[in-house]
Amino acid sequence: MSLSTTNIGVFPLPICLLPHGITRLRIFEPRYKRLVSEAAQGTGFALSSFDETMPFQSSTNASLVDIVDFSQLPDGLLAIDIKANNLVTLTDFTEEHDGLRRANFLIQDHWSNHSVLNSTLNSSQVSIITQTLIDVITHEES
């Protein structure tokens, strides 16, 4: 854990985006148009897992993302491509007048950076894990 920052916009959605992952979002709600406008200034935003049982309908786990591209969709809506940079833990949520959520965040180390994983697993175990993940992803796309 290292950097802590305050007052970043939070976008809760039912998706998970790990570091270096990229996805496209359709933006149509005024609060998220404002979030995009702010994030485009270089601040990024937190993409959290939507969880209706949590306060502010957001998990405390999120990805810190940057906007890497944008376009207008055929239906006139804004599309943004985002890329996850870091995993973060969100704290001290607030909600603004238009429903936009904000929170403080603390950057978390990605599991692949933990030295215990790199030193504990042998190459055979890494191959098994890798193949299992490929099988899961391939099955999800089918």
C-alpha cells in the first residue's frame, strides 16, 4: 500500500477490471458525464463493483482508471474506453447533489507483485494456474 488520495469520483458497475484491463463504457447519466469531464483533466476515477447491499451501492474495492479514448456512439451517447492502472480500497464515501459518489482511496499492491507468490510457486504450478485461467476465460467468451 502506498499513495492515498481524496475526493475521487466513483462509478459503481457490475464489472471487475484488473490492472492493465481495458473496457468501454456508455455514458448517459448527467452525473457520469460530469465525472468523465473531471476525469479527462487527468484525475481518472474509481471503477467499483456495484453492490446494492453496501452504503452508496459500491464495494470498497475498486480499480483506479484513466480514460484512454472516447467516441460518440450511433445512438448519440458518449462511449469512453478506460484502462485500469491500480487496485484501490475506497473509504469515506460522500454523495453529491446529483448522485455522483466520491471517496478517498488507498492504492493496493496487485497480487502478482507479491514476492511470496513469485518465490513459492514453481513453474509447473504457474503453468497449471495459467491454463486454468485461460480455460475459464475461453469458456466465458463462448
